[in-house]
Amino acid sequence: MALKPGSSIGPFEITGSLGAGGMGEVYRARDTKLNRDVALKVLHDIVVSDPDRLARFRREAQVLASLNHPNVAHLYGFEDASAVQALVMELVEGPTLADRIAAGAIPLADTLPIARQIADALEAAHDQGIVHRDLKPANVKVRDDGTVKVLDFGLAKALNADSATGSAQNSPTLTARATQLGMILGTAAYMAPEQARGRTVDRRADVWAFGVVLYEMLSGTRAFDGEDISITLAGVLKEDVNWQALPAALPVPVRRLLRRCLEKDPKRRLGSIGDARLELDEALSPPDRDGAIAMLAAPAAPAVAIPRWQKALPWAAAAAGLVTALALLLLWAPWKSVTPPSPKRLLANLGADASLVGQVGASAILSPDGTTLVFAAQAAGQSRLFVRKLAELQAVPLPGTEGASSPFFSPKGDWIGYFAGSKLKKVSVTGGASIPLGDAPTGRGGTWTDDDTIIFTPSNGSNVTLMQVAAAGGPFTPFVKLGEGATTQRWPQALLVRKGVLYTENPSTTNWDSANVVIAPLSGGAPKIVVRGGYYGRYVPAAPGSPAREGGHVIYMQQGTVFAVAFDLDRLETVGQAVPAVEGVETSTNSTGGVQVAVASDGTLVYAPGTAGSSAGNPIDWMTRDGKTSALRATTATWTSPRFSPDGQRLALEINDGKQRDIWIYDWARDNIKQLTYDAGDDMNPIWTPDGRRIVFSSDRAKPGIRNIYWTNADGTGEVTRLTDGPNVQYPSSWTPDQKVLAFQEARGATSWDLMLLPMEGDATKGWKPGTPTVLLATPFTEVFPTFSPDGRWIAYFANDSGAMDVYVRPFPGSGGPWRISLPGQFATFPRWSRTSPELLFLSQSKVMFARYSVAGNSFNADKPQVWSPTGYIGLGTANPYDVHPDGKRLAIIAAQTEAEAVHDRIVFVFNFADYLRTIAPRSK
């Protein structure tokens, strides 16, 4: 189905055609919501009805969504509007590499930077287990500024255990249907020999295709070409390339690289595209000083008897030549040219059988003197702090720090601050009792100033500012006011010598690339923005031995890359151009804004290797009591708060696309998902009404940062209706079976999070009208996520009145209880009632637990909690990560065994990082 300019797909207005591919048409479109141009890849009508082709198209969305790299065309979303399905992608202007090659061979000086960026893109994909499988010049664009974008990972297939055998998907064999569509899995001229034979394809197929593309750039001709596909494939399988077509003056490293990439036996082929990058770097490097001197000192020819006067002439000429050459060397002096020093990196194991805690800022930090590593990690189902002296091989756990996250050092390195059990705590680095300092339900970073004040963010809600408290204990007081338009302040870092505190301030709690890095002077004065469009700012002190007038640098995260910019400590402002400094750092872009990176006072950097966060998202799994798992929804997304409809056929959930959160409805039996809410703002925490007709949710659409409760029809018809209107943040949680009362939670200042009730008047026939909210439970502690039992007589929730999170049950309505269901120290959250048996489920330490119960009059009796399933789960920060199907036999969750990188047990040290920054990001003169 061809689309005409002016037609629309959802919020996207078609403005023109960009071309056609095997799977569909590509259009230029205007995103009317975000006011930007995008590329829409629309699936052919004939493919929409083909389950195999449709599955491949959805896999394209899944694969692309997991890539976040400056040389990869970004995927913005997947649009499913009626019979039209399309990928929403970054619109990359400029010619394709095929267009450039059509004009002839590309000069070496232009070829090498292009090839270097292609290699970077492939390396980023391979690091995530993704093979492109269709790399060719037509899938590479070169923008006017020289930036390369690799397009169309549509034939990519993530490496997994199932890919160990060959399949039809790896074969170029054309089926009748593929012939009709003009499709072939990979373009024949760029296929690796094993791909052409239909055998196993791994990253070495991309290495081959990279070599073919590089050959074509340099020679201006295809490495393998024929009149039809069969002849081309025969050349791939049997013939060698014409090496004489390459430039005669081609540098040795490039020629060597081509031969290693184009080995027909994959076992002899270059094993890693990262090695290709090293060869290209060598080719791009300036001449070697030692090489120049070696040429001057080359051995002379054998001596022959020559008259003395004749001997003098060549020696005089040689001396003159030597003087001239040395003079040229001194003038040129390549060893004096400033080239960025390669940072000294060390990839190291943690020193413990544990996995770093993610999603909540830096889990691994260095002491100020750089000699001690402290990290928050999970071991044996429980997170805690570990301490490792870098002079030792093993880390030791700190007892009493269970549930720890986001650690930070005191200025002298003798104390560690951290968050656990909804509290801000501190503990000596040598061990001992942990000392609670006050409530911090969901801490988002802390820092310890040199006057013994701790500045921290107590929770992840809206309108939350940095707080401060004396390290010895005392009242919490606000540190600084929110800036104009901001809704949250997080991830503070104190600059020692009382200069100021860096922190992140954001008008959103989801799109962290809209945040700013701000500094608040400790000497007084208004905070000011240091970096716009960045987050998780950290100050890197100047390298030892630098001139006293030089300051250090500020590093920050932006679009998946750590940038650096020179910083003036006196003026507290940047004094240079920002440049990319580090890639491949683990982040949680769409969740907390945390980044797994930390800096010691000596300028050493430590980070957890990974990706820009959760943009890749997760699948949704079925989990049963026997530990078996299967795919509920294989397509990955950044989702949370799943809730089954009363009939169990649909799943409501919130999905974060990196810009905002919206509510979606997933019909899992038909693998069909539709977006329910669209308006600006974040829509969160969907709850079905008992009749299955409506979804109630929390939203800040009326005023950023103020979340009230709304509802809308579950089929997408009608208007969204507001149910509450107040100044506090509210989240809906559960309905009574008669739909007369909605239980929700509200942040109410002095009493923290409280349990609330919203009465509803009317019925489905006459219509519903919200009443006035009332308080169910309000204490100085945190009580959250109330949920009614199937008969409506009991209400379960979790609270931190014991110092850790526990699950409780109390009667509804009436008095009595509460009864604690979880065991002391279990750190239990998110209770869910089974609808088919007397069981209450909850989460604890990466396991799903349950407690059987019985009722006698007004007394609730619960048995000792047991493990519901032997398979663990992957948490989603502090968000709702699961729900129980109405049949009581299975869960919607992320099973631990399905996450390829569930264990994060390695970190990277960069020892000369400050020196490196001084060279790549100099101060402005």
C-alpha cells in the first residue's frame, strides 16, 4: 500500500518517499508530537499477513532498539496503526556509501575514517551479541559532516544458544515468496562464504562483509560481481578477489587487514571487528620517528677500493644529506606533536562471586586516594556492600549492609554512605554496625562534603529536592530549591575544598537527555547550569603535576556517551569544548538517570562496562511454579507495572520510549499491542477496573511533577477523565471487587507515603463519580501499594516501619492487625493475591515468595513464607515488575535466566584518565 504525502500513520504525517526495500517502503515523515523529521519503514501489505515475515520485521525493531551508538541509525519506536505497521527511525540525511562509490574509488584519506566508523558501529553491535548480516554500501550513509551511520539491521539476529545450528534464515536460498518480494537474506555480493552455503552465521560474517565494503571503497569495483545471483555466489565461494585493483601505494596495515577479513575459512578470518579498528588506527597514525631515524641509519653497501679524493665526495654529500634530514626532523618533530595518550585501561573481576546492583547510580566506587574499591553487589540472592583493597585479590562483604545501593565515600575514605531498607545509612570501611541517619525511601545518590555534611536525594518522586544532614546525625533540611521547570534533583557530587556540589536537575523523570548538570556554590550564591542536555555530572580533578592555574574537567552522560569538558574551579563554569571521552558505560537512561561511573580524587576512573541503559528494554516472560519459563512477549521494551485484565486475556503495562511513559494494552494471545494514552506527560501504573472496561492510572499531564489519578476506557474510545485533583503525587493500586473503592498511595510530606481510599459513587449504567479521598493509614513511615484480597475483606501492602520493607495485611474495613507476612530482614515488596488459592505472593531478594493463609473470623493467619518458584527474577529498579495471572499458575515477569547479562561481575579502571582528558579536552585560551 503506497502512502501519499499528507496521509498519516498515528502522529506521523507522510511528507515524501525515500525508497523501497525487500520488506517495505521507506517514507520521510513529520512527527507532529515532537516536531521532528523521521524515517518510516512501512511493511508491504503482502508481508503483513505473513507470520514469518512479520516476525522478522518485529525482530528488526527488537534488535535496533538494543543499539545506542553514534554510528548506528537510532530506532525511535514501533507504530502499529490499523493494517499499517512501521518502524519509526532516525532520518539520516546524505548519500549512501553506494552513491559515493558509484562516482569511483574513494581516496584513502576519506576511506579510512569511514571504515573506522563502520567498524565502531559493528563492534558496538557485536558487544551486544548482534550480527548485522546485511552490511553493504547501500546500508551505510555518510553525512555532510563526515559522520557515518550504519542502517538497516533488519536481517540481524541476536546471538543465543539457539543459533548454534544453521537454519534457513542463514541461507541465501530464494523461496517462491521471497522471489515475489525481491528479497534475499543478505545481498549476495557481500555474503560471507558460510552464509552463502546456509551455514552458521556469527560476527565473522560481518567481518567478511566489512572487508568487501572496504575493498569496494578503495578499488571502486565490487570484490565479487556477476550477471546473476548464482554467478556472484559462485565467486564468493570459489574465487579470490582481484588484489591488483587496489591502489599500489596502499599502506601495509590496510592491505593486511583486507586479506585477514577476506579469508574464506571463518576460522582463519579476523575474529573481531575490534582488531580491524586497531589496524585502521595504525594506518591513520603519522610516520614513526624511530622509522625515520632507522632509514637514516641504514647499513652502507660493501666497500670498494676507490681513490681518496673520490671517497671524499660521497661522504661530503652524505654528510650534507644527513644534516638536511636531521634539520627536517627537528623542524617536523613528529614526537613533539600532541597526540592523545591512550588511557590505561584494566578490565578486572570484582573479586567476589557477586553481580553489581544496577539501575541506581554507581555501584562500584573508589576511595579518594584510589586504593580501595567499594561496591554494592548481589550474592546469594541478597545485595550488600563489599570492600576490596586494590593490593588484594579478594573482596570481603560488610555484614549488616543488606539491601545496599548507591555507596559514596567520606572525604577521608574512612566511612561509606549508602541507601538500604528505605534509609540513608553509614558504615565504617573497616566494618561494624551500620548507622541509620533517616528515611530515604528510594535514594537517588549521595555525597559527603569536607565539612561532614551529607547531601542526598531521598526518593525518586517528582518535586524532590536535594536534602542535607550532618554526618553525625540530625534533622534533614533542604539543600537547594528546584530550578525553574525542574521536577527532580539527583546524583550529587561534592567538589572538595568547599567549592560546590554538582547535581542533575531534570524537568522530566524519564528523558534524561533533557536534563542539566548544575552546580550549587557552597560559598553562597545561586546555582547555575554547567551543562545543558547532560546528566550524572562528575568532577575529575586535574592530573598530578598540572599547572596550579589549571582546573580539572566535568564528565557527564549524553545520548549514551560520556562527554568531558574543561572546568574552571574559580568561576565554576566550563572553559572549553565538550568532546566524547568514554563509550560502553552501563547506564539506566530511561529509569533513574543513574550511570555506573565514579572518579577518585587522584583522577582515576572506574566504570561498569555495558550499554546506555535500558533503552534496549526487556522481554516479558511467563514463569510457573516449577521454575519453567517461556516467552509471553519476546519483543523487548522498557516496560513495568504489568497488570492482567480480569479475564487474563490482556496485559496493561507502562512503556517508556525514552521521551515519556504511556499506557499500552497487550493482547498476548494474538501478540498484538496498542498504545492507550498519548498526551504529553508521563502516564504510569495502570490498574484494571473489576469489570475490565477501564484502566485507571497516574499522570502528570495537567502539571509536570504533580501526579494525580485518571481513568479511560480500555478499548481506547472516549476521553480520559480525571478522578483526583491535589498537590501531592498519587499512584493507584487496587479496587474492591464491587468497584466502589480505589486504594491508592500518596506522598504527604511529614507522614511520607500513606495509604488512601477514593470512594466511587454510581454504577456502570448510571455512570461513576469520584468522591472525596480519605486516609486509610498514615504514619511517619512509608506505606505503599495497597492491594485488596479477592473477596475484598483484607488489604495487603508493604511498609518500612521495622527498618526494612515488610509485607503486612490488615482487615478492610474495620480494625485489627496488622499481621506481618514476611520474615524479619526479608526485604519484601509488592504483594499480590492469588485468585484461585489462599496464597499471598510477594517479592524478596530476587525470588518470588508466597505465604498460605487461613481466616478465622476477623483474624488472619499466615504460614511461614516459601519460595513460589525456584527461578529468580530480574528487578526493574523500584518499579512494579510482575503480576499473577488470574489462573494463579503463572506470572508475567522477567525471569533471571532470560537476561543474557544478568551477572555484572567486571569493572574497568582507567588510571591516567585525568591526563587523558587534559589532552583531548583542553581549556579554551
